[in-house]
Amino acid sequence: MQHWNTYRGFWTVLNSFERPPVKLVIAGGYGCGKTTLIKSVADPDRYVRLTDEPITDASASVDALTGVPEKTTTTVSIDFGRINLSNGTPLFLFGMPGQSRFWSVWDDHTHGAFGAVVVADTRRLDDCFSSLDFYEDRNIPYVVAVNEFDGTKRYQPEDIANALQIDTAKVPVINFDARRRADVKDVLARLLEHVMKQMASQQTVGAGQ
């Protein structure tokens, strides 16, 4: 009941803004840094982690920890954070659970999103393919943000794009550190720029028909 009351209260807040909020989704594989990204950039008094639970022996047998042995908790619903743009527009960030057993809720939580950040972890790069396919299939603009964990090999964005079979002319690929607020702000700025370019392109195409 506590989680439901928090969620219901959130939607009450959502509907109270004079300036419509911009909804963005933070997606990616299990343990790639989605929660860290949101927590790093969200206003401290406006960050809500709805359901973050310790990893148990039972869940570890389902959610493989290969490549992320330091992970001790997992998000079992969604994360939420809010920041304000310079013009006062609220920016709402929704973190999607990365485990495959939660894929059924992605459509609901993505409804109304302007765009998405797909966080990639080079130790488990294959884990982000499901997110890439999801947003491609729904024509939702997205960027790929490569989270550079301590002790991991660094790759150029072009190398990551090649591995993911992404055309960087259509989908930006950015290296960042999810713990750094400035890095996360850069990623969100790139996403908003990408969304605006796609919207302008679609309007141009529509006007020419």
C-alpha cells in the first residue's frame, strides 16, 4: 500500500503544473546505471525511488550478476526524478526496470514520453538490445549513453555504435559517467536536441506532402 500511495501522489503532482512537463525515459539493461543517472541529476528533494530492494539469493539466481558483482540492490518498479529546465519546464525522468520479467510494463511507463536514454554498459553490451528494439519499433527518439564504469576499457562512440549496429547520423552515442551531474546533463541535452531535430524533420516532411 505504501508504494501505491506514493505512486498515486506522484500523479497528483504531475497534473498540478502550469507548464506541461517533459517526460523522458531512462532505459537499459540490468545494473547499467539507470538509478545512478537519475539520482545524480534530479533535484535532491524531488527524487523518488519508488521500489528499490536488496538482491537476495533467490533473485540472484534469476538476475545474473555477471559483470556487475558490486550490485547489491535492484529496482523492482520505476525510479522517478525531476529537474527544471532554464525556462521553468519540469523535466520528468522515469527509470525502467531492466530485467526481462518487467518488460510487460514498459509500454505503460513509456506512454507520453518525448524520448529515451538507453544506458549501455560495455561489460554487458548485449543487455541494451531489447531497449533499442523497443524504442525503434515505437518510433520514440533515443540516444545511447555509454556508462564508463571504473576499471572498464574505454571505447570510442563509433566503436559502440558499430557493435550495436547503430547509425550515429540517426542516433547519437555519448560516453558519460552516470555519477557526474554535468555528464548526465549533457546526455539529457543531447537527447532533447535530438528530439527537437526529429520533430522539425517530421514537420518539414508533413508540410511537403
